[in-house]
Amino acid sequence: MVKENLAQVMENIENACKRSNRDVNEVTLIAVSKTKPVEMISEAIDAGVVNFGENKVQELTDKMEYFKDNQNLKWHMIGHLQSNKVKYIIDKVSLIHSVDSYSLAQKISEQAVKKNVNANILIEVNVAMEESKFGLSCEDVKELVIKIGALPNITVRGLMTVAPYVENPEENREIFRKLKKLCVDIKSKNIDNITMDILSMGMTNDYEIAIEEGSTMVRVGTGIFGNRNYNI
Ligand SMILES: *Cc1c(COP(=O)(O)O)cnc(C)c1O
């Protein structure tokens, strides 16, 4: 099932790229494996997936440990991150998508210095200003990015958003457009340690629209692994 789902998602990504005159190599698919067993991750690996996203530190570190012999894999922290857990993942993940405060960035920088690594991060933006979601408002992003870029051993690679759940994904187009604009705007300032080359937006429900609006990383869970059951 994972293999067939993946083929469909890849085809949809290619079509979205064609519609928007983009090179398919500009878009990285992150398979969001949260709550799913390692057997399903193995199926995805066999089908060619190298990027995996998890939203809980414990689950992420358990799965990274299980697959530690596979050097090709890249792990992404996409969920809310508590400062006291940064030390468990800092030298293991390839990208932290969910930095939503200066204090968290400080902690990431501090731990990166300690472990002598460079941390790649994205700033999470709550474009729609939903109360239930984490992330900064668009207005606060620029100032925070500049402050974070000045911290040691940290590179701000771009922005990330979790768009609202909507019946018709077209409703999220404006949100993606707004995030893209914000990203281009900050990039144009050419600030040290702020590369702004990654735009992480689009999930199962709306990744095609996100790609049409410039996404470079789509985070797809349900579309690859099926529905999640949180009650087991
Ligand atoms: C769960 C999750 C996803 C994947 O959601 P699907 O709708 O299953 O594709 C993407 N991003 C984040 C931050 C998530 O927590």
C-alpha cells in the first residue's frame, strides 16, 4: 500500500510542478511517519524515500536509532519542540522545521555549539493566526529571523507553515502565497546565516496547491501511510 500511495503522491507532485513550470527536483517529499510502525517506514525506504518527518522527540529518536545503520536517511523534526529536549536531537536531525521563539533558537544554538555542529532550522509561521496552532505571526517573523541569524552555529534555511484544515485546498492558496512572499522578502536582504532557500508548506490535503505557490518541501503523512489512529 505504501508503495502505491507513494507512486500516486510522486505523480501528483510532478503534475503540480508541470502546471507551475517548476523543476520537480526543486521539491523534496518528506514522508511524515508519526504514529506509524518501522515496518511501514521500511516499505517507504524500499520505494526510495530518504526524508522522514516526526513530531515527537521520543518517537523520532527511537526511529532514528532503529534505522541508524542507514546513512542515507534524513530526519526532520516537524512538531512543537520543547527547549529541554533540544539536546536529544540537535546532532541527529537534518532540519528542525518548527522554531517558533527566540528562546528556543537560543537553546538550539547553545546545544549546537556544545556538540560542535551547525543547526539548520526553519521558522514556523502561523499565517492564518489560528489559536490552536504554534508559530509566529507574519509581522513578527522578519525581526526574529534577523535576531536568530546572529546566533552562533545556526542557519535559518527558511520558513514553514501548517495551513488550516479546509474542505477545498484552494482556500489555502493565499496563505502559501503570503509565506512565499515573506520568504523572498527576507532573502532579498542577504543577511549572513539566513539563506531562505527552503519553504516547507503543504500536507496531504493541500500539497499540490502549495507546490504551485512555491513550496520546496511538502510534508505528506496520510497520503503515504494512510489514516492515523491515535487511540491504540
Ligand atoms: C502530521 C503532520 C503533517 C502530515 O499531515 P498529513 O495531513 O497526514 O499529510 C505535516 N506537517 C506537520 C507539522 C504535521 O504535524
